[in-house]
Amino acid sequence: MPMDQRYLVARKTAKDRLNLPHQITQADLAAEIGVNRLSILNIENAVTTAPRKATHEKVGKFLRVNVEWLQLGTGPMDPVMPDYTPPNVEVIERRKPLTSATDNGRYSYTPVVVISTSDDNRDWVCSLPDVYPGMTIKTQMAPTTDYELLKTQPMFFADVYLLFDEAQQPTSLYILKHYL
């Protein structure tokens, strides 16, 4: 398993392994170890392939994973439970952003940058830097979206749907599902 997936597996399994009340988000992990969320995102998406030793150590300590396992994939994952095997490791797949629309305006797992927010899930302004660089788009969230959580994220990945005008310029963006 590559290092980016080991980081993701360590973070995603921490809730069950450590008996936590909630899933640890990238933002939670970043705040705990003193980096920004984009640093964690880049590690989990294999953009950063050689994090600093201190990062490995802090992540290992916070998520209770063996630093050697985190860095190299050797040794047990969890030093307290050496026989622990993460569930469904083989099915954790890295979703890749789509830079062209499927199904007439739907983009899967694409980066979304928050420009401005509102008090509810409507009237946000966001941009899609991989699809329309430099363009801001009026944005609405699906009713089930945790928009309070997204207010704390300067960038996140999401499945989105774009509406276009007659000139094929995007007029509104709808966040269908977000990934943190």
C-alpha cells in the first residue's frame, strides 16, 4: 500500500481503533499536528510524497500508528493492537478529479475553492480551479450538506453539478456531495 493510502487508512480507521465519537477529518488532523489542511490533503492525494520526519511522528502519535508503518509500510499499523488489520484496505480507491463534465455538467471529485459563504446552504460563491480557473460561480449546497463544517474549509473536493447559460458559461454550481 502506498504512503498516501497509509495516511488515509490511518485517519479513516482512527475512529474505530481509538473509540472516538466522530471521524477524524483532514482539518482535525491538520490542527492537531500544526499544519494546514491542504498539507494533509496533498499527502493523502500523493501530491506530497516525502513529508517531513516530524510530520510522520506527529501523525503517528495522534492517530496511534507505527511511524515505520506510516513511512515505509513495514511493521504493524497499530502498536497497541499489533494484529489489527484495517478493514477493506483493498477497496479504498483514490478518486481522481474529472476536468471534463460527465452527464451534462456533472463533475466528480473535483476541487472546490470557497470564495465567500452565507448563513445557510445558499448564496455561496466558489470556484472550480481545475475546470474554470479564475472564475467565481454562485453556489448552493445539497440540503444534507454540513455547510457549517465546509465554512471552515478553504478548499475541499466534491461531486458538483453546473448549470450553464446559452453561451455555455457556468451560471450556478450545486454541491452534491463533499469529501473531507
